[in-house]
Amino acid sequence: MYCRIFRAIGFAMFLLLFLSPMAISQDVRIRDVIYGRKFGLSMTMDIFKPAGKPNHAAVVFVVSGGWFSSVDSIRPIWCKVFTDRGYTVFAVVHGSNPKFTIPDAIDDLHLATRYIRSKAKEFAIDPGKIGIIGGSAGGHLSLMMGVAGKPPVAGSKNPVEAFPSGANAVACFFPPTDFLNWGEKGVEQLGRGKQGIPNIVAPFDFVLLNQKKNQFEPVEDPEARRAIGRAISPMTHVTKKSAPTLIIHGDADKLVSIQQAEVFVEKMKAAGVVVELDTRKGAAHGWLGMEKDLEKFADWFDKHLLK
């Protein structure tokens, strides 16, 4: 009887000594943190805090594919690559296709990055060390934060807007970069016509608010649509102040041609910005083992954020 008791006590001690530290060392996930509100809806992000010593830098994970965004698409295993190195990860869910458009999603990322900076002290991060990652549509939104960050908004009623938006370094997979030169010069990708992306039309259903009627109206004028297409293209916004950027893209991608990455990289180099294109031979729009490439993203952020 006593042997059984001592064995039970010994097993309990084993649990206390070995399993408890393992539980304590797990990353902390804070769910559904509200970074803003619009049209009566709460905009949320999940925050992953490193179990080990934080490096006081942040990684924004843009949860987006086809400009569809959902909390169910957050990948904790992707976030862990960065938390293992001490980064705090912010998995941002934006206003989603089909209800919201690409300009809406861009606005949400501006708001989310402002929010993160506004809470930098609380999150124990340096507001000048924010990296951003995403793939496809998420890559597009990541690039927009790297090239088109906005300054603080003076006199805004929203205290979050007292902080700048954007990212300090970018790493992404196969991003759209130029909607007015899609695959080749002069070919538009604005959700219409034979070159439209299959089943991805709603993000391009641009609308403008009619102030007198207090209602949204569709943008049908071709020139007005091109103006929006130009504004949402990362290519449009490249300057010498753009963030250091790494792109990984397959040269057999039929959904988003590698031409999109090539012309963007060329423009970044012309502006004198640090940029790298990792071309994957024979790879399409995604490939097995992509999670291993996140280590390269982390290396990129180590180099450009942890100076």
C-alpha cells in the first residue's frame, strides 16, 4: 500500500517539476483584441506573446487570401516561428470579401498598425520595429503597409490616429503589386473581363459614399476605377523611404504572375530600397513546405529590425 502511495507522490512530483514548466513556457495567445470599429462591427486581432525573452519587435500577420479574412484562418504554427525568436505577433483580421473591398482592407491595416503603435508600451514592443507578413492578398496588403504608411492624423477624435501607420520591414509570398499592368503592360486586373481572377470579384466592387444621399454608390466610370486601381497598387507608392522587402514567388504561378514581383523589385531597386526576390523554380501559387520559408522571413526581420 505504502509503495503505491510513494509511487503516486513520485509521479505527482514529476508532473510538478517537469510538466508545469512546459505549460508555463507556452506562448500566450490573447484572442479577439479590438483594434477598431466600423459600421457597428468590431475589428479584431489575436496577439501571440513569446514564452521566452521578448526581443521588443513585432510581426503583423495579415490574415488574408483573396481579400477574404477570418479568425478561423489564423495559423498559430506560423506565428510560433516568430515567437520562438522573441517577436510578439499580431494576427490581424480585416473587413472581408465579399462584404468589403480592397480599399476597405487597406484602411483596416492602417488602423491596425496605428493601434499596435498606440499600445507599444503595453505590448512591450518598439514602435519603430514592426515587420509584416502575408501571402497573395495578404502579401499585397503587407506591401501596402511597407510603401504607403501614413503619418499621424492631427486633431482626430480617435486617439489611435495620433500614431503613424505602416510597417518597418516586409516579407511576403506571391503578392499582387500592380493592378493596371497585370502580367503584362496595359492589362488591367480590376475584377472585370476575361483577365479577372476566378471567384474574386467582390473585392473590386468599388463604391463611393454619396454625402447628400448618405449611401454608397458603385464606381462604374472606367477612369474612376483605374484611379482606384492605381491607388491600391503598391507599385504606385514606392519611394526611397519604403521598407526593406523580401518576396518569395514561384515562376509557374498562374494566379499572380511572377511579373508582379519582378516589376515591383525593379522599381524598389531604382528607388534605392533594400529588396530581395527569391524565385522558386517551377512553383505555383503556393507549395508544400511553405512554413519552412517563414524561417527566412524571420531571418529578414532579424537583419532589418533587430539592429
